[in-house]
Amino acid sequence: MEHLNRLFDIHPWKLKTTQLHKDMRLQESLTSIGNGYMGMRGNFEEGYSGDHHQGTYLAGVWYPDKTRVGWWKNGYPDYFGKVINALNFLAMTITINDTEIDLAKLTPKSFNQELDLKNGLLSRSFTLNLPEATVAFTFRRFLSITTQEAAWIDVNLAVLDGRASVKWRSALTSDVQNEDSNYNEHFWEPIATSSNGETSPYLQVRTIPNQFDIEQFTVTAMMDNEFSTQLTSDYTQAPLAVSEEVATELKQGEQLSLTKRVLLVTSRDVAPSEQVAKAATLLATAKKETFDEALTQQTAAWQKRWELADVQIAGDDEAQQGIRFNLFQLFSTYYGEDERLNIGPKGFTGEKYGGATYWDTEAYAVPLYLALAKPEVTKNLLNYRYNQLPQAKHNARQQGLAGALYPMVTFTGIECHNEWEITFEEIHRNGAIAYAIYNYTNYTGDTSYLATHGLEVLAEIARFWADRVHFSKRKGQYMIHGVTGPNEYENNVNNNWYTNTLAAWVLQYTIDSYQKYRDSTQARISDEELVHWQEIIDGMYYPKDDELGIFVQHDTFLDKDLMPVTDLDTAELPLNQHWSWDKILRSCFIKQADVLQGIYFFGDAYSIEEKQRNFDFYEPMTVHESSLSPSIHAVLAAELGLEEKAVEMYQRTARLDLDNYNNDTQDGLHITSMTGSWLAIVQGFAQMKTTENTLRFAPFLPKNWQGYAFRINYRNRLLAIDVNKQVTLTLISGDPLDVSLYEKPYKLATTLTIPMPTKEED
Amino acid sequence: MEHLNRLFDIHPWKLKTTQLHKDMRLQESLTSIGNGYMGMRGNFEEGYSGDHHQGTYLAGVWYPDKTRVGWWKNGYPDYFGKVINALNFLAMTITINDTEIDLAKLTPKSFNQELDLKNGLLSRSFTLNLPEATVAFTFRRFLSITTQEAAWIDVNLAVLDGRASVKWRSALTSDVQNEDSNYNEHFWEPIATSSNGETSPYLQVRTIPNQFDIEQFTVTAMMDNEFSTQLTSDYTQAPLAVSEEVATELKQGEQLSLTKRVLLVTSRDVAPSEQVAKAATLLATAKKETFDEALTQQTAAWQKRWELADVQIAGDDEAQQGIRFNLFQLFSTYYGEDERLNIGPKGFTGEKYGGATYWDTEAYAVPLYLALAKPEVTKNLLNYRYNQLPQAKHNARQQGLAGALYPMVTFTGIECHNEWEITFEEIHRNGAIAYAIYNYTNYTGDTSYLATHGLEVLAEIARFWADRVHFSKRKGQYMIHGVTGPNEYENNVNNNWYTNTLAAWVLQYTIDSYQKYRDSTQARISDEELVHWQEIIDGMYYPKDDELGIFVQHDTFLDKDLMPVTDLDTAELPLNQHWSWDKILRSCFIKQADVLQGIYFFGDAYSIEEKQRNFDFYEPMTVHESSLSPSIHAVLAAELGLEEKAVEMYQRTARLDLDNYNNDTQDGLHITSMTGSWLAIVQGFAQMKTTENTLRFAPFLPKNWQGYAFRINYRNRLLAIDVNKQVTLTLISGDPLDVSLYEKPYKLATTLTIPMPTKEED
């Protein structure tokens, strides 16, 4: 079934296809590239007149949309923040013998497209029979991770037969629109262009004014078009575009190529008045290198990333391609260089969900970055939230509540999404922010953040929870009404078990941490507060069902018409594309792990029997229509010895986009959930656990795999884990370490190899 | 407290003030006039440059707004229907000695404004000290109820002192915007204008195109400007405006007046190509009358309405003014002439709630129109829904459900509001549509509608309910999850008692009616359905609390932090202007009668003790922030002998807008809840009941009133009820009738007078 949605061939390091697919949007999503600073969908340089989605996005450049629909209510945000489609700097028009090159109109004799995951090079080649000529085209591009302001595009055309009268125009244009614009509004206004042929052509634009005191971002892009032949250029400029055009005649056997270097700076880093000079300086440096020289540097830089992060899977190239694609896209979105940035759910690959920052970062990305990058990267993510503490307090105040409420969707820390059932109610996110502080501290062993900034954040989050609970006189317990749990297929429920659990945990962790570090932090918590918080912890109500032996997702969940997903006609899946929202909300079907998410977070607190009963109860009703879901199920299934289920869940997370499982990859990639395949392998298959200051593993090998291997950073050490018929731990660097393998303690000094335990037959 | 918000003096038949208020929006709302065909806010003819809300609206002329915010989901309507601000035909500019007359800039020496409720004449006069002149101005206008296409405006200016160089421009302009437009979009495009001075100046405009196959409405307005002195006119035209201008010199003691007749037709009634001719014909007729002659006809026509509908209150002019204002505004909005129209919550007085049709009509307006107009008027309201049955089936299908779901907000029968918690969940409205059929049948005794069309509607509504319930295996009962009850201060609750009660009632009423009238209706209900529906009725779950002896609003209501409104700081009221939506949803406070609404609908089914316990439990938590709430509480309080509470609730509903209780009248009047004051007097104070084919009364007289009197249509009879120290029933026309007074039977042939029973002391 899923293979019908697969566009690219299986290859361990590449996405390759010889097909020009009908669904250009899907093809564009999958061939997105980015460098943390900017990124774009796999749009064709020469343009494409068929249905597609032209999209370039710049990190941290957004617009507050004032559009209001429905009946506005107190506490709703003032604006709806959206990532905006930025200038198209790939733009070029190639005309040969008066025919414009456009693959929507011309059918290529051969077509090849390839995304190289080793270095982020996107290339494409095709041959066209044109009037009086047969011409071969090659396009290559990458976004530099060594100079993030730089984009490199290299195009070659070769006349195989006949003669070609070539007109070639290369442009920078901000005459672009958002896919999600309601009124075809343009988000850019012109500031300056230059194309006099003396300086390199550039375009400076600014986001249109807004009424919310949000920065108008100014962006300058400058290009150099280096043709392989000396040609005379014509320059043209319009308010929102600048272009350079050449014309020439090519005979059979002749070629013409263009290296287009684009340097782009934004007012996030460079003041508008200095942008042209800065771009020119960067461009001058770039011009010292050829495309291939720059590519060599790019490959070397990516190699360093892969040395630490690569996960190798032997015997299953589908799985191999999946995890590498995910890691590639994740690092293309965020590699921790800038603490003002975060990880948008679609990264640079689309506009859905408005870009910005979600709790996905803390819940799903932090564990990966902790293991696959230096601790500073994760600390940047923590500091991102620390720096936004004043805004989080503002958000709580908007709801009439004490403390701090971290936003559901944000660019600045201020909530900027406006569905009450999400933003007001999906408050468990506030717990995930606290959990990330715990996670960092526990994983790295570095208590310095917790003991200072961390506690400031925790204290305000705890205050929020203490104000958000209410005491039910009838039940004599503390309750949390009106929430949406991780399962967004229910809204506005009472006593979501996950939320209640997380809230009480935050209060306890804050009390405990404050008792340890009250002297080192600027946070101040009164004795009265500490006593009251303890009362809430002790009096918290947790819905459970003794007969079933499970935690109940929320108060009335068991009154629903309960049935397994397997009772549904598969034609109804995914539900969100076939059922009305009303039907989904009333159904028992779970979008993503909810009770199980809590059991995953606090694994040590529950017995294996409790885990088993809850997994057996909830898993059959879970449709995994959030991309964040399968990984958590994979980890728990692995722990419960349900290897087949764990592998199924791994596949779903690893190839979610490559096989378009949820039929929505055309809108963009599921960037934040791409950590899921890594979590499934490392925390699932390898059963890595890090609680209680001990690194533990209990790996199994999926039966169709010959082996898998990965590396992790852990407390100033670099370790390699190799799982095949035996399990090998190697300490590549750092001091010797106590580890646990299958619950037996070992001292790891250099290498440790033990045989895979034989499986008990069920 | 509330008197601070009172703009107009107390008077039994008028709204009068000598103040030009700071809050022009409030003043404009309260001086709105309408004639069922068109209407407008109390905008000043000569314009007003200060903050205000220019608004003219045409019945049934609207636009489908495609704006989408948030994350669209299946089942959401395609568009958000909105009433659109139509052409301003009052428009005029008066310049005297180069000073433009604008009360935002000039301070009048004297100011008088008056709305005469007897005939709908809005008049205003003031005197201004201008450069070199003192001038007195008088403006009068009304919208004709005898020729609904006609608006009459009469203006006089008199030079009291000095000399006046007058320029006077009178215009029709469609260069208007909606207050609620997000992008300052214009909804009108020009078709034609003419101002050549040969034919009368006219303006023809059309609503801009839309993508939803919704009619583009074409409107033509034609004006005649008759000045008291023969003057030469200059005509100007722009795409969206046409105007006529004169200039003259006036000396001390001289006057100049203008009678402006405007005739307006829309494509709802007249094809665009015939509109100019039609308007010209209507205008020619209008020109045969003077303003005062037309006003005499208008007064006579209103007098006929008042003869039947007037409620007289002796000894309390505040109360008297309140109910007359409400009846005036109701009839200005709807008097049943056109079965394609309905009663928008703001009528012609504002844009909030998008105009259109709500369940308010069936629940709150039908009882009034049944009693105060001919049965045909209510039948038109029933036919409105009957004619939209196919659209209601479409709405159900949008939610994946069987049968018919009448919309929450609509212009055509298709749902056009997009908040899921309202439109998908506030499905109790579907019960109100059925209840209106019962109400009509029970009140009029006319079973013919029920026996034919009514059953077709009932069968489809019943099918909806039968599909919308689910069977909870755990409880062994039928439940309705995921609803919003009448109390919109809770959303997405389970087993709202009111909704469950209403759903089961609809099923039962449909079964019973089908058994009586299966041979006369085209509706077909299978035996299988009838059996299944009976199972649902018998197995329906109703939340209740035996200890408290009450029906529980919904499953977890009693877990809330319950407290009376009196525990709140009054500075926090109204909650919707001071609390976040999150806090409101989690609170126990009730926006409008919910359980009590059900007890009101089905009064015969509950004992007085049950009513008392539920009233005592819910009333203290009810904030009445829906204007539909106090009347229901007034009726029940009266039944329970809580006279003080009944009177308090009456005052709140009767003077809701006049005293701006909810601090939102500036957005427009609460048209559909204006029936509440009549319900409070007739069903409350007079305890009129009509169940079981008997007309019953048990009046009490509020202690500050000397008496009250009203008339009703009832089963081909006209009755007068007069309550003072005694109760007098008079049969004005029709056959003798069995009635019940204080639960004793009487035969009413001409007049029946009995003394008011002495009250028992509590």
C-alpha cells in the first residue's frame, strides 16, 4: 500500500529517481534542502508552470497576520504568526530557439533527480528535443553549511544535436506569495535594487508593516552569474526583482554553463544599511572558489556531522535510507548555531503550522540533539525558552493565570496561534519545557543550568500549574479541567491523565530542585508556595480503572464507543482526511501517544505489567496520525519485547515522508518528528536508558536486519554501539565509564563485546 | 449602576435625548430603524468624522467570505457568511460659509434626537453658531413599511442670524466597508450610475464575485432630491457613487429644505436589467406624496401593528419604554412578509454574528409571533426551514451523519460559521427547529403543517439524532458526547442534559406524529427505524444527582469549583469582557439557561419541586451574558412565585439595550432576544400556558406596577388581558373559548373579570 506513495528509489545515501512525477508538490517537499539559516523546497530553477509550491524560507523571518475569523474572545492572541515565503533566488528563465524550458510543458527524453544526503547536493539532469536542437541540461545546487548566507547553483546545457539560440535570464525575485494567503497578499515591499552592471545585482526588500510592533525584516540578496563564456549581460530591474540576461548561439557539441552564487543577509544579523556591503564582501569571498571547490568544503563539513550522527543499518536499505534522510533534514533545519532559533514542524519545507516553535522540540528533539551534538546545542534550545520567560509570563497573564505558560506556536515567545482548544488547552506543553530541563541535566550530568536559569523557568511553570488546578469539593481532590492532551483527536477534556501526571511531576521536580539549589538560583519560591504545591501533588486526581488496570486517558474516555483501529475500513484512513472533525472528536481513536507518552517520559515509575496493560489497551486504538506518535510506541513496544510492533512503528516513523504514510508530505516534511526514527532505534531497539546517572542498553536486532550501529555523545565521551550477532560498545574518546548491558554492570574502558542474549520463545 | 449606560430619557413611546453622546456607536445602535427589507444604524445624514459605525443593511444580501485562519478540518464550512454593509443612501454634505457641518467638529448650541416608536420616525434637530451665521437644522427620516423599497429623508435648515452661503450635496454611495473586514476589502463593484440630470440619479452596484457559486446580488438605488427652492443642480458620478449638488445664498430668516426620496431594489426581487425601470416607477409613485403625507400612511400602518401587539404597563415608564422599544425593533426587523427571510441576531443594526439566521428564531421568536401576528407569519418561519431541508441534509452529510442538521448560522440553509465547538456541537438547535413545529401546532391547533411538511422535517431531524447518539457499552445506555449546550460558556461536553432531553423528545414526537399522520405526509419512516428510535428513547442516559435532586448540566459539571455569581467581584462582570475564554470555560458560571431551558420547554413534565430545586441550584450560577437567558429565568421564577426575581429578570431583558446591560449594544441591538421582555410578561407575569389545548393564565402584578395589559391572537380569536387589582379577559373577536384562570376553568364569551388572588405570605 505505502509503496504507491514512494517517489524515490531505495539507496542508502541518496534519493534518486528517473521519474518526473505528477505530484510535483510531493517531489518538491522531499527534495527540500536547508542549512539552518535558509532553505527551500525542491523547486526547479528554470520554473515550472504546472501545479507546484514555490517556497523559500528564511529562519526567523515571519509576519504577524491580523486576520480574524469567528468570534474573538478574551485571551486570544492578537495575531496569527506565519512563516513567510521569501525571495526566490534560484530563479532563471532559459529560452532555446524561442522555446522556454518548462518541464510542465516539455517532455524530457531522460530525467534524473538526486538528493545526496552526504552533502546536501541536489542535482537534476534531463535531455530535451527542442525545435532544431537536442539539449542536455544539468542543474546542481546546495546551501552552504560553512557560509550559511551562501547558496550555490550550477547549471550546464550541452547541445547534443542541432543548433541552439539561447537566452538565459537569471533573477532574484520577491514577487512571491504565501500558499496560505487568504487575500493573495504580498508580504514584501521593495527597498532597493541594483543592476547597473557595475556592482553585482542585488535586491533589498522588507516585510510589509504590521500593527503589532513586530520587527519588519529587511533582506538583501546579491548574485553573481558566472557564465562559462564571456557574454554581454542585459540588466533589468523591477521594484521586487532584478535580473541579468545573456544571449548566445551554440552549435552542436557546444556547451554553456552558469555558476550562480547568491549571498543573502537579513536584519536579524546585519543592519539594513550595512547589508549591501556585507553581501558584497561575502560574495567576493565566494567568488574565489569554484562550485566544485565549494562543494568539497560542504562535503567535508557534512562528513563531520555524519561521523558523529550516522546510524548504520545492515541488510535493510529502506530503513537505512529512512533514518539518514531524517537526520539529514533535521540537521538541515537546525544545528544549534543560533539560540534565537528553534525547530519548526515543517522546517524550510512548507508553510503548514505557520513555522515557528512547538513543544515538539523539547519532547522529541532534545534527546537526539543531546546524543548527536555537543551539549551546547541543547543548551541553546533551553536558553531559547529561558530568554522567552517574560513572554511566557505574559501568555499566562493573558489567560488570567499566574506563572508562565510557554506558547503552543510562537516566533518570539508570545503565543501566536488562535485555536483555543490548542493554545489555551494543550497546556501539557508547559510540562515538556520543564521535562527538557530535567532531560538535559540528567543526560549531561551538568547541573549548572538547572541550578541557575533552569529553576527560574521551573518556578514559573510550577506557579502556572498551581493556579491552573482547581479543588473539586465533591471529590476532595485537585483536578485539571479543560485541557487537550497530546491526543488532539479529543479537545477540552477533564483530567487528562498525562497532563495531570506531568503537572504533578513539574511541581515535585521544582520543589526537589529548589531544595537543592535555592542558594545558586535567582528564583524565589515562598514556603507557603512549597507547602501548597505539595498539597496539590498529594491530592492530585488521576483517572484510572481498576477493573481494566489502566490509567484512563481522561474522565469520560471509557464511555466512548471503544473499538480497535482494525475494525475500521482502511479506506477511512487517515481519519483526518476522511472523517469530519466532529466524528473524530467523538471517536475513541487516538492521534498520538497520550497515556503512553506519560509512561514513556516516566518509565521508571511504572511496573512492566502496568506498561503492558496500558499499551495493550491504547495501542489498538491509536491511529498515529500525528507523526510524533509511532516512535513512542516503538520504544515502549521494544521494552515490552513486542519486536514486530516495534519494527512496524520504526518503519512508520523512518519512512513517514519517503513513503508519504499520512498522505500530507506534499505540504512539507515532518521535520520535528524525524527524530522519531532515531529514538526508535536508540531508545527502542537498543533500549538506551539514562536515568539514575547510568547509561544502560538492552539491544535487540530486528529479524530482517543484519546489524545496526550508532554513536552517541555522553558526558564528555564518544561511544559507538554496534549491534549484530553480538553487541559491541566502544569508547572512542573520554574517560572509562560504568555502563549496564541487559541490566548487568560493566566498566567500559575501550571495547566491550557480549553476545546477543537468546530470545525466550513466547 | 446601569443608569450610567442609559443614553435616552424615559418616555412611554419615545427615545429622546438632548445629549450628543461620546459613545456615538451606542447612540447609533439605539436609533436604528428598519422595515424588514432594509435598515440602518442611526448614522447622521450629514456624516460624522468621529468614531462611529456607518451601517446600512439589506435583508438577504450577504457575502461568503473565504478567509481561513487556523487549521482547517473536514466538515468545516467552505465560507464564513457575513451580512454586508450596503450603500449609504442617506449621504449628504452640507457646507455653510465654507464650514462643513460635522457634529464631531462643531458643538451645537442645542441638540435634540428622538425616535418615535409609534411610527419609526427618527428626527434630530440642532442649532450651530457658524462663521457669519447661526443656523438651525432639522433632520427627519423613516423607512416605509407600506412601500418597503422606499426611504424618506427630510432636512430643513433655517438661518436664524447672519447670512449663509450654502452648498448642499446629496449622494448615494457604495464606497463603504464592513466594520469586520480583515483586509479593508470592498464588497461592492460598480455596474452603472446615472446623473445626467434627465433621469433621476441612480447607482447600480453588485457584490463582488465569490468562488462558491453564491449569487452576486445586484442593487439599484435611485434618488430624488426635492429642494424647497428651485436651484440648479450639478451632478457628479464616480464608479461607486453618484451625487447631486446645489448652492445658494440664504439671508437671515430664510430657510431651505430638502425632501430626499430613495427607492431601492435588489436582485432578490427584481432582475438587474429591470431594476432601473422598477426603481423609476416606484420613485414616480413616491413623488406624488409629500414627506408628511407618506409619514401619515406610515403612522397608520404602524398603528395597526400596535393595536394587536402593544403591551401597556401602568406605573412604570421604564418598563413600558423597554417593551415598546423591543417590539418596535423586532417588527422593524421582521414582520413575516417574505418566507425567504429570517431574523438576524442584530437585525439591521450591526454586523456582529454575521447576520443571518439562528435557532433564536424558533426558540424565542416563534412564541411571540404566534401570539402577535397572524399564523401565516409563523408558518413562513416554518416554511423557511422546510425549504432548506435539502441544505440541512447536506450539513449532516458534511459531518458524516444521517438525516438533517439545521445550521447554527446561515443565509441559505448551508452552515456558514466555522467554529467547530459552535457549529458541529451546538446541535441542540436541531431540536429547537422541531420544537417550533410542535409549538405552532399546539398553539394554533392547526395540524396541517405537521401532518405534511412538518413530518418531513421531523423525520430527518430524528434520523440525525438516531445517528448522533452512541451506545456506551460500559453504562449500557445511549449517550450524546461532544456537544455544546445552550450554555456556551462550556464547550464540547458530554451528555448535556438539555440536549439529551431534547433529542429524546424529538424522537418521541416524531414517532407519535408519524403514527397519527403517516397517511398525509410524504415522509417515510421504516418500522425498523421506529423500533430503534424507541430503543434510544428508552435507553437514553440523563445525568442527574440524587443527593442534590437535580438534573446535572453535563457529565462532569459537579466536579467544577461551584460558587454563586455573588461571590464574584462585580468588577469582573460581564465575564466575557474580563475573563479569558479559558477561565470562563472552566468556571461554573452559566451564560444562559441550559437545564432551565429544558424545564421551560417541557414544563408539564416536571413537578414544581423539581423545578424549584433546579432553579435554586442553577440560577445563582447564571450570569445571563446571553441576552436570551433572563426571559427564561423570568418565566420560571414567576411560576415558582419568586416575583422579585421575575421582575429583576424582566428588567434585564426589557432594557438590555436601552441600559446597555452587557456593555455591547454599541455593536448593534440584541434583536432576537427582544422577544424576552414579552415572554417575561406574558408567559411569566401572566403565566400564560397553552399546552393540552387549553389557554391558561395565572397572573401576578409586580408590586411597583399599577397594571399591565396585552392582546393575543389565539386560535382565530383576539383576546385582551388586563391585569391590575383584578384580572380581566376580553374576547374581542372570535368564538367563545374555554380558558383556565388560576387553574380554574371558565368559559370566555365576552369578558371575564376575577379579583387578583391574595398572596400567601412566605
